[in-house]
Amino acid sequence: DNMLETLNQGNMQPLSEPLYDGPAAAFPGGLESDQILPSTDYLVWIVPVKESGQYVAEDFIIYSFTSAPIVSDQSVAVPSCEITEVTYGGFSAKVTPPAGAYKTYAAIRKAGSIPEDEQQSVTEIIGINKFASGSETLSISTNSFSADDEVYLLAVTLTQDGRYGKVLKQ
């Protein structure tokens, strides 16, 4: 009877606010999120609106899934980067996806915080969630570093089926 409270007590937080509020017959056929990480277990629960506000476990629709893993494929083109401004505490850059890109992700990281494993690095870049879709150029900047920090711009392009090329590190 306390399903929603139980889920929240399990440290499960929704990725976003409710996306739909209306009659069940008009419920959208599919919902998308850009916050899905590769090779991660997810639990989706749908809470139908009840005017009484009283819910039982059978009211909840629960769906669990594991997101697809990402796979290295050296035939996927690498994005290009142009540093547009360098300041005392950071820099600005434009990341341009290669032709035919699905999504291109970018992150600015200190040298010591970049994972050695490339797949782990790609997962981390995706998790930061700064991306450009298709052929749009991504602008990225930071002012949160000191002049002594060794800082890199990392960028990677993913295909729609989860393949990625080499990580650009500049």
C-alpha cells in the first residue's frame, strides 16, 4: 500500500518530473530520456492519477530494463574541436560532430580524474550529459579551474546503436 514511499526509501529518484497528466486512453506510446547511461539497470514506475489519493500496490505499473552497452568501433568518426577562448581559470570550445553523427558528448575534466579505461571514460562523458544531436555544434566552457590545473576537453560521438569511436582528448 505504500509503494511510492517504499521506492523513494530505496534511494530511487525519478529522472524527471511527470511527463504526462491526462486520461489513460490518451497515454503516449513512448517516452524518451537523454539521461540513460549505458549498461545500467533501471526501474520505471508509472503512477496513475487517482482523485482519492489512495493507492495500492496494484495501481502501479512497473517496468525494469537494462540499457544496452556501448561498443567501441574505430570506424565511427571522431568529433573535431576548436578552442575559442582561454582564460586564467578555464576555456571555451566548440565541438563539431562528424557527418552522420547521432549524438556527440563532451566534458571538461582535470587530468587526474579521467579514467584510464576508454569505455569507462565514455560512460562518464555520457553521464555528464552535455551533448549535441545530429550535426549541431556543441559549445562548452568552464571557469572552475586554477591556472595550475591540467585540464582536457573530452569528446566522443555515438551512433544510434551505441557504437563509439576514439575519444577526442584535447
